[in-house]
Amino acid sequence: MKTILSIAFTILLAFSAGSQNKVNSMKDLDYGVEVKTLKVKGDISLAYTDEGAGDETIVFIHGLASYIPAWKKNTAVLKNNFRCIAIDLPGYGQSDKGNYEVSMEFYADVVVELCTQLKLKNVVLAGHSMGGQVAITAALKYPTIVHKLILIAPAGFETFNKGQRQWFRDVMTADGVRLTTAEQIRINYAYNFYNMPDDAEFMIDDRLAIRSASDFGDYCYHITQGVNAMVNTPIYDFLPQVQQATLCIYGANDNLIPNRYLNGGKTEKYAKAGASRMPNCKLEMIQDCGHFVMFEKPDEVNAFIANFLAGM
Amino acid sequence: MDRFILSGFLNYNLGSIRQKPAGSESFNKKTTISGLAANLRAGYRYGQTPGDAIIADMLFTSGDNNGVSDSKYTGVITSNTWGSPGGIFIGHGGYLLFPHGNVVNRFLAAVTDISNIGYGIAGGTLNFSKDLIPNKLHSKIGGAGGFSVIAPNGGGNFMGWEANAKLGYDFGAYLTVEAHGAYMGLGDFYDSRLTNGGVDTRPVNPWVGFVCLKWLMF
């Protein structure tokens, strides 16, 4: 009996160990494509991928707690017609993670500095969630550089009162992020989708793997800073000032927008409210789709983007 | 947040009760114990939120028709036997047949704990929930039914059926107002004087309705 139990325990241990990879640094994450770096803001190493070619360059900006591979189903297709550059914001993925004064403007400056250094023309910023708010901020601050906007489930269309903003600041702590259990990590990712695709599992694997990374603590800090940056500089009142042609795409069944704890309700209400404030914005709602629109419904999103950039 | 939900438990009590008579140096085996409790919860999330789901919850516990008089006990022993709450089956969506966490008479449900006063139970609940407004306005209708594994003297096995409904509205973070209602039709299990409080007729069917404010404060 003891022999059987010890064999069963060994097998269980082997499976447990095998299912949880670890990385020493978040720079060790495998993106499956060549990752380049350049220095922004003086000494911040910014990681990016650069694929394809075309008259227009799409710069992809990920959302909170995300990274470059979140766009892989889009760049894989869109690179056939466009130059596709996806970045890891400072604090995320393979980019440096220092004690920066994080704000939407800081992120916008970083994105535009990348565009300037790479001498990009006809820049189209594509931002998901928090990245959408970054893209809007950049479009407002640098209207001559940002040519068009693609907003995918952007933050900033949903507004929060003073108490709700403080709730965000109180709830999101670096320790809270750092100590999130494996089970809760899985639940959190599942909330990003209407039907979580099997091929999204790598995001969970990576999120579990980075818990052992030397820069994981800094990453956790940056997530809290990202939340603070979003709530500290609401963008809603400035939406009418965005002059660039804009494509906005939301999943109709987004469990993150509106925030399910603070507001709840149908995503479409918030999507329409925000999009209607932007003078040149076209809104597309995708049914049976959650917050991670570009990964859950890549074919629809890629088609919308291609048509938008083709002027259709 | 997966589409399919499956969970459950299986407990099996196996052993014996031994007593040490006064003045004796050795223990005497008095009663052998063999009790089984099993639960299966299965569900499907058909919509956007965890509130868009259909969930079935099934419970079986073994019973015993003569207590320990034959030195064998095949019912389930819960810590309720000694007066502290344990083995209480909540979170299944029922109110009257099985105890509910928000009902003031939670310990006075038809099945007070999973041992069902030693008779055992085979029953369950079925709940259909829908978020009328996603993550905002929640609704649920449900039903429950149960059979006692052992029929009490003078009564039958059918414990009864229950129909219930719930409506909840989120006012803010962890702040919800809920209205609940449930009705239970008693079965022939309650024809027995052993289970109906010692009266000659089956008691009236119970119902409950209540409104509650849930506020989880940090």
C-alpha cells in the first residue's frame, strides 16, 4: 500500500512540476518572433517586434498586465499588408521595469518616441484596453504623428466618480498582484473572454512562469501604477478633441468594461457613449465576444482593421 | 468562468464505536459504522457572466432504519450530532427543503443537515439563473426535491418539492439588494408522527419570502 501511495505521489509531483514552467527574468519569455529593443526616455530599454511592410505602420499597445504576444493573431495576418510593430510598455514583458513616474502621458511619450526613433510615417496606433487610453492620449498630444487610431475595448469610455477611483487605488496593490493564486489567475484570464480559446492558455502559463522572475515584483508594481494612471487621468471629457479617424471595436459581452463591481451593465451602452463623443469614430460591436477582442475574434478584428485602413 | 462546471464530494465513514465500561480495563465494541455521503454539482454557463448558468446539485446520504439498536449504524454522522453546525448543505439554491445561507430559519429546513436525522437523503436542486443586466440585475428560478432513503414509521419516502425564485440588484461594489421567495410542498415523509412534530395530519406547506441587503465591507 505504501509503495502504491509513494508512486502515486511521485507521479502527481512530476505532473505538477511539469505543468508550471519558471523563468528567471521576464526577458526570458518566448514570444516566438524576434524581439528588438531601443532606448527611450534616456535609458529605458523598450522591447518591440517589427514585422511586415506597408505604407502604414500599426503600432500595437497592449493592455494592463499584458504583453506583445497578445497581438500575435493580428500581426500574423496584418503584416502581409502593413508594417506591424508591437511593443511591451515599460514595466511589462521584456521591457525595463524601473521606478518610473507612470502616467498615461508617460506611456504616450514612450510610444511616440519609438515612432520618432524608427522614423515611422503614417502611424496608426492600435491600443487594447489600457493601451487604448494610451493611444488616445498620444493622439491628443501628438496629432501630427498619430495618423489614425484603432481602439480595441479601450479604457476611458467608462467613467468613475471620486469614490470609485479611490476604490481602484485601494484594491489594486502590488502585494495583491504578487500573491494572486494560480486558481485566481486562471479565473482572471477567463473573465477576459466570452469563450476562452484553448490557444490562449499560453498567457496563463506565462503569467504563472513569471512569478519566479527576478523582475516580477517590479511588474506587479507597474500594474498598480497602470491602474492609478488610468483613473488619475480620465480621458472621457477629451474625446471630442480627437480628430484622427478612429476605429473602435468592442466585444458585446465584455466582463471588464463596464467594471463588474462598480458599474455593471451592457458594454454597448459605454461603447456608444464614448464613440459618439469622437467626431471621426466608427464603432463595431462583435457579438459573443469578451474583453480580449483581438484574440477571441481575430478574423473579425483583422477584417475590420484592414477595411478601416483601406478607407472602406 | 469555464462553460462547464463540475464538482462534488464523497465521504465515507467506516469504523466502530467502542466503549470502556466503568471499572473495566478494556474497550468493548458497541457499534460498527458505515455511512456514505456523495454530492455532484454540474452546470453549464450559457451566457456572459457566472450569473448566466443552469446548475444541478445532487446529494445522496445513506440512512439507517433502526439507529444503533442492531449494533450497526449505516447513516451519516455529522458534527451536528453533538450540537455544532457541520454537514450543512448550503449554496445549492434551495431554501426550505435544504437550508439556505440567508434564511433566518436556516437550521430548520426540512433537511437540517445531510444526515437527515439518520434517515438519509436522495435529492437535489436545479437552478436556472440569468443576469437580466450583465453584472447588475440578477435573477434565478429553481426547484428542489428529495426522498428519504429510509421511510419513518407511519410515513413515506417522499420529503417534498420546492419552487423558488430570486432577484438581485447590485448598487455598488459588493452592495446588493436581493428579494427571495420559496414554497415547499410537503411529501408523505411528514405523515409520520416521528417527523411532523407528533400531529395526526401532515403539516401545512411552508413558504418563505424575504428581502436582504448584502454589503461586504472591507
